[in-house]
Amino acid sequence: MSVSSSTEGTDLEHVLSGTSGVVSGRRARLRARIADMADDAVLWARMVPPRLRRAAAAAPAPGSVLVLGLYSRDFAPLVESAVAELESGGRQVKVILGALDEPAPALAGRTALAGLRGGGKFENLNALLEKAGTAEAEWVLVVDDDVELPRGFLDRFLFLAERFGFLLAQPALRRTSHAAWAVCRRERGTVARTTRLVEIGPLTAFHRSVRAELMPFPPLRMGWGLDLHWGGLALERGWRLGIVDATPIRHQARETASTYDRAEAIEELRGFLAGRPHIDRETALSVVRRHPVWSER
């Protein structure tokens, strides 16, 4: 476990994930689907879904949730489904979106900015933050436009994040999903894991207590390395980060890093991490603790 803040050139060998994370090819996708079904079967054999639903419904839900997201025209239907799911639970949810193109008709009432194509992801998110403000929100969720959420997602996801004291959290990715970091894929037999890394997407949750240090975001276009910086800050400040395995999401509609130039993303990462605290690949891929049930702390 290490935190670096070298001002010299960043050693890419130690900060890139080392794998593409793209699940492609018939055999690979078939194996991933079978693994997903086995993961689901293990959860149901332990009756985790119904027990978690009851526990989340019975627990107090402190504060409101602010959801921020950017979307393109092609993925507007997925965003519509995600918004409907996020607003269907017991939490008070406010959704503020930015359209890269023209607002989708079904999302027009929640779209605060439009015509954002050409801006970087985190530059555009900062523009949304200026519109939305975060003062009243207990949690801020940043959601990409190419995710599929399970039913009852938000209440259960935040219930587990709060139960384990995660201040920065993400749902695990189903095995058919594209994932830059292998640690972010669902792990069988756990409901959550305390980790050293929470990714910049496709869905990231920020607790009120850490937002002042993390928002607004650095004015990055692609954002590679930002999650490693978060991990470095977490180690220095004692924040608990985690991945929730019991509420896995699907992220496969668009391949990771398919909308921008990889070489530019790496160059941005190199410049951003220089002189900033950050974790290395070995630390990012480590698991601090596995939580098989939510009664433990």
C-alpha cells in the first residue's frame, strides 16, 4: 500500500490498470453471462435480495440525493430508464442533467444545460454543479449515460454504503460489463468490499463529508488518474471507500474509453498526477475487507 506525490514523470507501469477491461468476443461474453448467473444464484441462495430490500426500506434515509449526469442523443433512452429507477425509491432525489446535443424530449425538464459536446466530462460536470449546488444533498451521484440499473437500486445501494461507512462508493459492475479496473467487477459471496479505489464512473457516489475536498472537480477532459488521486487522499485522510456487490449494475452499451483518444487521456493523467497524492496500481487493485453480510461494521 503506497501513496505517491512525485513531481517527476509518472511511471505509467504503476498507475494504469494493465488490462483493457472490455468484454468482447462470443466466448468471453458467454463466460461472463454464465458467471453473472452464478453470482445471482449465490445471492438468491442466501436470500440477500429480499432481505436487503426489507432492511433498506426499514432504515432511515437521511438527507436528499442529487444526481448529476451528461448524456448524448444516442443513449438518452438508457438515461430515461436510469432516471425513472433512481426516482422510484424512498429517497428524495433531484436530477440535474447536461445534454451533449439537444435535450431529449423525455428529459427536457431535468436538463439544465445543452450543447455541451466538445467539453470535457469533468468540465461539463462542473458546469452542472454551478447550476445545481450541493449544499442540501447528503449524497451526490454522478451517473454516466450508458448504465443499466437493477430495480430498487438506489435505496439498497445507499443503505449498504451508509451501513459500512463508505464516504466514496460505487456499485460493482456485472461481469458482462466493461471495466477499467478488475477490482470493480462484482465479487461472489460478498455484499460489499472496503477498497482503496472507487472509479470515476460509470456511477460514483460522494458523501457530504468529502465533497468539499473533491468538488468542484479538476478541469479534466477524460479524467484518467482522478480516481487514483481520490484513493491517495482517502489514505491520507482516513476516508473509507467501497464497492457494493449486492447491487451490481450493467455497463456494456459503450466500450470504455471509446469516445476519446487514449494517448491524450494518458498524457492528461501523467500531468495531473505529477505532484498530487495518488495510489499505485497494486494498491488500487487491493481489497481492504470483504463484507459477506451487512450486520457487521
